[in-house]
Amino acid sequence: MGITNVGSRFLESDVYKRRPIETARSASDSRRDSELPEIRGFPNRERAIKEKEKKALKTVLDAHADAAKENEVKAEGQLSTEKAEEGPSLGQTRSNQRSNSQVMRRPRELTSPTSKVVAKEKASLVPKLPKSEIKTPTKPTASIPERNEEDEAGGEEEKVPDSKGDVPTKKSVKRTRETIGNMDAKLTESVRRKIHMAYQNISDLEVWKKKHRLPPETKVYIVMGGYPDLKNALDSRGWVENPDSNSVCFDLKWTLMSRDIEYDSLNDSQVVNHFEKNTAITTKVGLAKNLRNLIWFNNVDIDTFYPRCFDLADVYDHQDFLEEFKAVKAEALLKNFMIKWEQEQGRAALAKDENFLMQTRVALDVCGRRVKDLDEIIDDPRECECTLVSADEWRILSMDEVDAETLAKRRHEAWYKKLTKKFNGPKKKKKKSKKKKEKKNQEQPEEDEAKAEPEEEGEEEEPVEEKKEEDSLLELSKSVRETLEALKNKFPQYTINGTRNIWIAKPAALSRGRGIAMFGNLTELLDHVKGKESQWVAQKYIENPLIIRGRKFDIRQWVLVRDWNPLEVWFYAECYVRFGAEQYDPTKFGNKFAHLTNNSIVKYSEHFDTSEIEGNMWTCAEFAAFLKEMTGRDVFEEEIQPRMKQIVVWSLECVQDMVESRRNTVELYGYDFMVDDDLKPWLIEINSSPAMDYSTTVTERLVKLVMEDTAKVIVDYASARKKERRKIDTGLFEMIHRGSEVTEQVKTVGLDLFCEGKALTKKKGLVKPTNVELKLK
């Protein structure tokens, strides 16, 4: 065997397939270590073992080669003298000689580039000994033993002379072969680089297959960024991996980032997993802006499934956000008024809270303007202002909020306290003497009595105009109730607005919940994003989420797109539910473990391992069973999942003319949904290259299924004929939409409607108006 076929064996070995190099280390290494007690004190034990292996291998190989030549000469002599007498036995001896010579034959010249690199590396491992140190082995006196059945059964061991004249056994030959195998496994990363260097200039896939001795019909793939389950699925179909991620020789390339794909150098037959310009929906800013174009493709209001979101870096979006924040603030004040009015204790408190009543009356005026139609606002001469909320009105509405001056003082005090604690250390509490405590306890009852006296006097006083105030509050409550009812009928997001006016600030460039902050104060929100380098979006927080066992949750849904023109959408039948790690409390904005559900965040919570929900995740079957027990019907199958399918198609239709459509391109998306207490799903965001790691037992099972079913769609289904595709197994992926091909792109960006004409002039007699044209640009 030797290293004759080391080049071909290396191509088939685990080393070339980019697997851990040390996995081929056999048990003989530990045995060989125990046989070297004389070098235990050597500074570099591994190096000493390697040097001894080189010398032993060189000596044994030379001895085997010389012994093979001597055996051939002796066998030829025996053939010439004993041909007539021992014909059959000589034939058997000749076959034994051929087998022995094949085992111990010198390696032939390697011609392929890979074999040359490996042979050169092997030669460097075997030291060149000077001629003076090479000893000629003595000639064996015994004749060549004949192979019999006992030898085949493991009886007497085959004897081969070594350099010292002794006869080595089969174990020594086996050990030599194991040493060669270990040397194959211990090839360094430099050898692998040399092999890739030999093939890096190959740009033809067929040439690449020939160099690697692969059949022409073999399919080649490149997978970057992990995805072991996809690799296993492709390997089971007979595909071969190209370990060079920068190579252009592949039939399919699956990457984590779209920047790893060179679209300009792709052939029409090559399959990749990212579309160009897919950021139109996979970024927070792109999704927020492009969903507004849905009206051009489908008559659907995005406010029915997507919480309002604004790009704070855009001047117009920033102005719209300020107006929306103030309007929802007024709506929240009216809701709080009705909550207090419906409580008996709250009514008594309302009459005394003059500031809150003033805020309510201003909020009623603002919300009254919101529910008016555009024609009514234009015809009303009093509505001359362009803004919905004036500066004076906002000064009253924001009386309970922190202003910029107060916020600056708070920050300064927090900074000073932190600085003092850092340099001076925590202050030590002084122990009070017993005498001071007794005096304080004696003085405390006297103070309480003094405070109680004016309260008693105040209770005796009655307001003079109590009836008038009750009548005015009653009329105010009726107006507030009517206005809230009108807001509910006009605005689809009335229920998610809540009573606290909470908004989320998200950095547009980050994912997995990083950098997200919640605010109920406009000054604090603007101060948070001010001066930051990254782009920020502000999105309305869903204030009425469905709570399960005291936890907030969201849904991760997989969607596969095979083509954009015509649009072909595949929906995965199974999803999973992610829970927050701690109890949900809307008043605690800073507790990210309660408001965020990303596993990359909640796994750091102290309560993650002790949660009653294992791994803080549910399968869709567990979620559906919970809803069925709560409502008495299968809400998930009948309402939630069908609605999610509609939202997926709508979100993709709005960017159909923006994403670069290419044949043989697919992309897997991760949709995030939330469900409110009315069991209505809301789209939160769309992720490209969703996480496919085994974070919990739920994801471990689902990820394996999704990757296997993805291979069924992009390989089995795509390669089948159109007539046979109905019979192809696509796993849990279901095609939910296949649109018609779009020949012309709809101009949805830069649309501007304006009126062009001349002013009317008064003339004697009849006035002839000029023509007014309506142009579309």
C-alpha cells in the first residue's frame, strides 16, 4: 500500500472535505506514546515522536523494498530448477510473490496537481539519511513461506525481513500502514491551501469536475455560514461540496449574506439563495416605506396588519411621526378619562383634578378634528392651520410629560451621582443613637395629628357649584364617548394605541432585538435617537398583546420565494412561538426580558432556565391547543394562519417591481408576527437569512425539517418537469400564491399630482375660465 495512492486517497479523505483534521488520530498513537519512555523528558514531546516515526518509516520501507527484490530473484531460481516437479506449488508461490511485491512496491510517480502537492509534503516528512548511515539488510536464509489457509485465518504471521535482519510480523506492517494513514490525517492547513491554489483559477465547472475525478452529471454546491442540515440533504441526493467559498464552480450556492454572491458572474443555470435588492422588505426602513405602495397592487390598507412606522431620518416621515405621536397622546387622554369616569372613586377625583380636565377638553378638540373628513376640514374656515395639534395645545397635552430642561437636570444628577460613587465609594450609614430614636418616635404622633386636622376641616367644606360641575362632567363624558366611538370606526389601529402612547425606537441597521428601546415621552425618544450615527425608525407599540401565562410572545414563520416575476410564494405549515423570559408589565419600559422575545436576548435572563415554558418556546400545535381551550374553537387554523398567509402575499406584492427578479434564485425569509387580545395577527418585521441554530428542542426539530423540505422545493421540485411537479413531495411547504408575470413596472416612486393653469381675471360681461390640466408625473 505505502503512499502509492495517497493523492487519490487524500481527495476522498475527511481532510479534503474540510472536516476536523485531528479526527483521524487512531488508538495506535496512544500505544506508540507508551512505547517511547526514553523521550518523556524531551522539551517537545510531539516533535520527538514525529522524528522517530520518520526514521522508523524510512527504515522499514527500504527494508521491505530490498526484501521484495531478493524474494523475486529467489523465486525465479526456484522456478527454473523445480518447474517439472513442483508445478502447482510454484504457481502458488508466484501468486504469493506478486501479492507481496504489490504490497511493498515503491510508490509510482504522481502526475495530478493534487498528487504532486501531497507527494511533496510526504517527502518532506521522511528525512534524507546520508549514505554512510544506510545499512544493507542481510539476506534471508529461509525460503519464502507459502500462503495457506492458516495464514488467511489469522494463524501463523507472515514474516518479512527488516533492516536488522529480523523478520517483522504482520503487526509491524499494519503499524506502518497506520502511520502513513496518520500522516495523511495530520496534513496541515497549508497543504489544503496549496490544493485550492492549484484549482483557484478554474472557472469552468466541467473542468473542475474532471480535475476532481467526478462524473459529468454530478451536482456541486457551496454552503457558507453553517446550515449543516442543508448539507446533509444535498449529500443524500449525491451532490458534492466545493469547499472553496470563493469558487465560481457550483450548481447551487447558499450563503448567509447576499454580499457573498457575485451576481455579475452567475450563469443562468446556477442557483443562489438571495435576490438582489431584497433589502426593500428585509430592512426596517425599506419595509416601512414600501408597504405604502401596496395600494397600487392590491386594494388593502396597511394599517389593518402593520403597526405605523416612521423613518426618523427622513424629513417628511419625521414630521408625520411628531403629528401622529401628539394625536395618539390626545386619544390616550380621552381613554383615561373614560376609565376614571366609569369608576365611582374616579369621578370624585376628576372634579378636583383641574389640570387633567383641561387636558381632556383640549384632547377632545384635537380628536374631533381627526375624525373629520377632508372635505369638512377644507370647507371649515376655522381650520386654517396646517398642523393637527398647535404648539399651545401640545403645551397643555404634554403637561404630565418630562420637558427638555427637566430631562437635562435628571441626566446631570445621574451622572454626578455615578461619578461620586466611583471616586468616593458608597456612603456609610451612620448608626442613630437610641435617645434620638425615642425623641423622633415621640414627635411623630404629634405631627400626624397636626396633619389630620386640616383634612377634617376640608371635608366639612362643600363646593358651591357642585351640581354645575356634575352637569358639565356628564356632558363632557358624552362627548368623549362619541368621539372615541368615531375614532374606533375610522382608524383600524385604535385598539393597539392603548392608554399610554408607547412607541418603540429601533436602529435600522441592527437585528435580533439589539438597540430597541421603549418610550412614552416624546422628549425622551427624540433625545435617545439624537446624535446617533445609525438610522432609526419609530414604530407604534402594540399595547394590547395577547398574554399567555403572564408572558408576551411572537410567532416566527418561514416563507420561501422561488421567483418574483411571476411571484411564487411558499408557506411553511409549521411555525413556532417565542415567549419573553419574565412576566409582562407594560409600565416597566426598561425590562427587555419581558418586552422582547428574541432568543438571543432572553437567554441571558436569570429566569430563562426556571421558566414554566420549556426553552420559552412553543410549537404551533401547542399554541393552537391553548387557543382552542381558551375559545372553544380552532382559532389558529380558522383565523390566525389564513390571515398570516394573506399578510405574507401582500407584503411581497408591494415590492414586486423593486426586487431584481432572476431565474434559479430562491430566498428563505423569517416573518415575525404578534397577536393582540382580539386574536388578530400583526406583522412586525421580515428577516433575511433567519436563524437556523438549535437554540431549543423546538427549533432543533423544526430547523432539520425546514432545511430538508427546502431542498425538496429548490432541488426536487425545481428539477422536475412541469407535468410531474404535482407528484413531487415538498414536505410541509405549500405554494400559496403564484401571480402573473409583470411586463411593465408600476411607477410607484416619485408620484406627484399638481394642478397647472392661470389665475382667473375679471372682465366685463361673462367670465371665461381658463383650462386647468391635471398632470401625472
